[in-house]
Amino acid sequence: MWKELSALASSTAPAAEGALALRRQVAWRDFCWHLYYHHPQLPIENLRSEFDDFDWAWPDDSPRAAHYTRCWQHGRTGFGLVDAGMAQLWQTGWMHNRVRMVTASLLVKNLGLHWKVGEQWFWDTLVDADLACNTANWQWVAGSGADAAPYFRVFNPQLQAKKFDPSGTYVARYAPLAAEPVVDLKESRQAALESYNHMKSRHRPDSPGTDS
């Protein structure tokens, strides 16, 4: 596949951008499998052990955590891009990579749920679920995995929708009925950054960055 994509990129100018983009995804997939080979506990343990101290919630911890989990799983978070992605996932078994990152960020950073909650849901619902890629990518978003800099990056689903679905076509197709937001983005983002800084202060200092 790498060879064919390289040939396509060098011989066909209109297809070069897409071919190179797909080649990067192939490389990332191999990287995930290298991680899993060398760290077989990746699906169940944080790659970066300092994240064992992070205070993520689980659905059984409280009624609020259970509510957040259900809203996220069934596309009722109140954020159009996230809800459209989760609806597309349930209806088709697939979701665009950009939306996967945004939905994952909302779960672990704004809703404060453990990355394993999302990882398991994706494993159960994605038709292209891949053990190494699914686990490594969830840990990347959570900040507990490899190459997770900046670990404190929080995707803003509203800004992401403006950038990648400016006409609202995607949201209108999969999540036409808007729900009330389950969290305040600004407050939950700040709470996430404070939790990250609290965790990191016990290991090594770091400074929070800007929204995405």
C-alpha cells in the first residue's frame, strides 16, 4: 500500500494530497502496532504511568458520570459535531477521523470520563475497530499515550464544527435536533487543565496551552 500510494503521489498531481494523507495514516497504524508489540498492556494500562494518578471518572462512580456516558454514547451531548459523529457511528459503524478526535476529547476532557469508557464503546461499535490503533489513539487523546504532546490539548467541538463543517451539512444529516449542552465548555476545559496540572505537579511541572 505504501508503495502504491507513493507512486500515485509522484505521478498524479491531483491525487497527491490525498495519497500522502493516506500514507501518513498507514504510517500511524504501523506506529500503533509497534507500540502494542512492545507494550502488550497498552489496552488496559496507561502507557505513561504518571496518568495512573489522574482522576478520571467511571460510569458507576456517580449518577452524573453515568448520565454523561449515556449522553455521549447516544449523541445527546448538545454539541452538534459530537452528536452527529456518535449518531453516524451508531447508524453506520464508522466515523471520520477528525470527528473521532473531537468526540474522544469531549469524553475524556470535558466530561471527565476515563479513556477506557470511550475505547470500549468504539471497540464495540466501529466496523474498522483495530486493537492497537483504537487503544493507542484513545491514549493519545487522553494524554496518557505516546507522542501525546500537548497532552493538555482540548478540542473545542464548536470551533471544530466551524472549521470542518462550516455549512452544517454533516450535523444536519446526522444530528438535526439540537440538545441542551450537558457541560459548559469553558468551565469543563478549565477543570480538565487544572486536573492535568495537579497530576503533572506530582511528577514534573508543565504549562497549559491554548484551545484548539
